[in-house]
Amino acid sequence: MGTLQNHDATRHWFDLLAPGYDAVVPSLFWPESLQQAALDRIDLESVDRVLDVGCGTGETIDQLRSDVSATHGLDLSQPQLETAADKSELEDVRFIRGDARTLPYADETFDCVVSVGSILYWSAPVEALREAHRVTKQGGEILVLGFNRRSLSWWNPVQNVQDGVAETLFFRYNREEGTELFLEAGWTDPTHEVTGPIWGPELVIATTARKVES
Ligand SMILES: C[S@@+](CC[C@H](N)C(=O)[O-])C[C@H]1O[C@@H](n2cnc3c(N)ncnc32)[C@H](O)[C@@H]1O
């Protein structure tokens, strides 16, 4: 398990990072164009209520809000949420402090759950994805962006060193592991796309899956 797959360590890390977060992290790891391409894989036209798990400073919600009438954001870190809540363009969003493992919402509340760059910190990813499944309406969708567990590169030793460090810090998954993970959590038809920022085109894995109608 990665060192940052720890609830208290992650909260502390993001509490410290919050003041400079927007200036550095999204553009480096989760650029707007990458997020938009992933969001385009969801049928947002049929979505009224969306939950962003690990919403941080609200960057993803900002990209969604023109398409969706009710947006909710949940995050572990109070300072991250305060930065989000201070953004005037996000004044209609309902932010709440909480943990992905125990979502404070009734069953089948949302048409869609999104989560960008948060699963890598989750100590119990299956448990959290099961919670996301519980709060999603039948026929609803999930979109998760995490770190891809890339194969060893024969020509790029720098990438291998980066991946070695990432392995000690974060939860990562490849396509096969992702399929197993999402199916175990109750989701159907997980599909993955490997993507990434310009300096790491295979760094990120974007997964969508659906909750079946019974
Ligand atoms: C890299 S940031 C991504 C924020 C945002 N989604 C974005 O795209 O800018 C990861 C966020 O996940 C939150 N987080 C990590 N573990 C969490 C958990 N178990 N429950 C809720 N939020 C969590 C962190 O506090 C942090 O704000």
C-alpha cells in the first residue's frame, strides 16, 4: 500500500498544499483539456445531479457545472473545500467535508459520480467505489481518473524511476486491475482510456462504468 494511501496523511498533505494547489497541481497532473476529454465520455445531457468525490478546490466541478443543475463536492480536506467555496462561480455548489469510504448521502441520490485524481489516495478503493455505486441511481455512471500502473519501459529509465517512486506513494491500477476493481465494487462494463499530461502521456487512466437497472 502506498504511503499516501492513508486517511490522516492525505488530509494533512492537502491541508498544507491547499493555498498553492490551484497554481501547480491541476495544470501539471490533471490539465483542463485532459479532464474535458474524460468528461466528454459521460452523457452529461441526461445528468441532473452529480457528485464529485475528492473535489479538492472545485476544478472539475467548474468544468461540469454549465451542463448539470445540481452539483455536490465532497473532500477530506477543509482548506481545499474552503478554496472551492470561495470561488464566486461555484456559489451554487454544495460542498461537504467527508470521506469517500462513507458518503453522507442516501442510496441512489446522484445520476453520476465523478472523481479526478483522488482514488490514488484512497486506503480502501473497492469500499469507496462501492459507496459511489450505492449513491448512484440505477442506469447512472461513474467517471474516475487515477494513476495508470504503466509497464516497465525499455527505453525510458527516468519513467521507471518515476513509477518506482509513485508505487511507494500511491494506489495505481492498469486496465486489467481496473476492470477487476470496478466489477468487484458492483459496477458494470468498466472501460478504460490511458491518457496523461503532455510530459507523461500514459500517466493517467480514465475509467467509466455504469450501474445496471434492475
Ligand atoms: C489531486 S486532488 C484532486 C482534486 C480535484 N478533483 C481536481 O481535479 O483538482 C485529490 C483530492 O482528493 C481528496 N481526497 C483524498 N482522499 C480522499 C478521501 N478518502 N475522501 C475524500 N477526499 C479525498 C484530497 O483531499 C484532495 O483534495
